[in-house]
Amino acid sequence: MPQPLRIAVAGALGRMGRQMAEAVQADPRLELVACFHRPGSTGEGLVERDEALALAVVVIDFTTPSASAELAKACAARNGPALVVGSTGFDAAELETIADAAKKIAVVRSGSYSLGLNMLTGLVGERQERWAETTATLRSWKRITASRLMRRRARR
């Protein structure tokens, strides 16, 4: 049996954050490794964001649009973990920040979280080794594509 997928929940003190934490704990294929909320928040089982990012393979985010954008930027800066965003109400700049992060990490963002949850459930069914294979393939593809673009530009 593969190792459980390590999940952190952002916005853990909110209604949806609490529900996500409970759902993760109820699924034997998942392991809740961290919960975090706003900086400076205290509560049983809460950790700081950077600690959560170091522990998790996937972060489920139910915060605010600005916090989600900052979280996406932080995840991308570390080259992971992957991010599932359930927040809504983004402005154009926040969406651009998340899109930029998606160039480096896996991001699922959905205005209707039931779709995002279904996608996450499908991903969990895959073996965890597949994450590493996919990441390696995407990085190779990015290097090849960048190299081809550079050669084309050099020919012009």
C-alpha cells in the first residue's frame, strides 16, 4: 500500500478549512500533516505557514483571495507543495500571481470547490510515485521547450 498523501490545510480555523481537515483525517489515503491560518493565529495543532509547506505534498487552501495569491507565490518559490485553491473573489492581479505560480507547481483552482475536491480525490487514487514522475517530466518538457525557443530566437 502506498504511503498516504501528506496534506496541509490553509485557513484551518475557518468553516471550510475545518471541514477539509476533518475530511482529510477521515480518509486513510491521506495524512493531515499541518494546519495553519493567518500569521500569528494560535490554536491547538496550528503551525506556521513555512513549517506546513515543508511537511506537505499538497496544500488545500480556503483563505482569502490575497492570502491565496501569497500562498501560491510561497509554494512556487519553494517548488512545491502542490496547491488546491478553494477561495473565490480574486482580482486580476491575484489571478495572475496564481497563474505564475502554476508555471512552477501544480495548482487546482476552482470557484466551485466540489469540482476541485473531485479532482483531488482522483489524484489521490494515483500512486504517490506518479507525482515525482510527472514533476520530472514537466521539468524536462519546460527545459526542452525553453531550449527550442532560444534556438528559434537565435536564428532570427
